[in-house]
Amino acid sequence: MPTARETLLDAAHVAVRAQPWAVVRMVDVAAAAGVSRQTLYNEFGSKEGLGAALVDRLVEDFLDGAGRAVAEACRSGADSAACCAAAAHWVLRTARTEPIVRAALTGCFGALMPSPPGEPGKLAAALRSRMVSGLDRARRVPVGGPPSGSLRDVERAYEVGLRVALSYVVAPGQGSGDEEPCGRVDEVVRALLSH
């Protein structure tokens, strides 16, 4: 059974998808969650606290999803470049369907949604780290990687591949869907790993 905190975050998420954050009212979020307004304030302290917790939860779910995408692709036999392309697909799809994640990646929040607790550059670094961790888990490489520099090479290649994917979040291609950007991520990572 979900906690009051989880239920409140779910209600806030529904509210912010339906209307700008600036007009979301705490009393409405509490009512939608089936708890008192006092319970909401006890959990989050303020509307800003609720917004920050919502952004944190969505970003954490996003990061976990990217790590899972890499790990699942790797477990299915894909090489490192294809695993990064799988994570790029996750990034693009999630950024397209989840406005708060897109705003966190681009830094463009405005009055439509709660402000992020961090900056986009730190989120990109966390995303790369989560992707590499997913690769590590899938390949059962010890934390810190193998003795050779191969994990460092993968980290660098994933950084570049991720930046290519993020460029499509900021400026989507015309009608290309995810196939073209994911193909480019695969090409770039593959080229970097072959040197």
C-alpha cells in the first residue's frame, strides 16, 4: 500500500500535467490524495518542498530507467555501442512523454512546473554514471571497472553518445522519431570505442 508521501507525489504529478505549477493548489493536491492539507505540509513543508520532491522522484526514476535500458540491452547480447543507443532511446522517449524530465534535462522550467533542485549538467553526468553502472551490472564487472582502461573508454564514449541524444531532446529532428538519433548515438559510440 502506498504511503501518504507517495500518494501526494502521485497527486502532484497529475496536477502539474493538467495545469501550470503556479496555479496548482496544495489543498487540491491533498484532496486528490485523500489526505488532509496538514498531512501534506507535514510531509513536504511547503509547495516548493513538494515540487522539489516531485522533481527528485521523476529524475531518479528516469536515471534508474536509463541504467535498466543499458543493462537489458547488454544482457540480450548487444555490444557497448548498442547498449548506449538503447539508453538514448529511453532518454528520448522519456523526455518526449515527461515534461518535468525534459525540463530537468534542458533547464527550461518556467512557471509551468516546479523548479529543479540541480542543474542540467549535473543531471547529464548522473545519467552517464547510471548508464555505465547499468553496463557494469549486466556484464558483472566489479565496481570501478576492469584493470585495463576499457571502462574509462566506455565512459568517455557514453558521455559523447549521451550528449548526442540530449541534442535531440533540445532540438528534435523533423519527423525522424527515435530511430535516427539512436542510430547516430550507436555510430558515434562505436567509432569512439574502435580507436
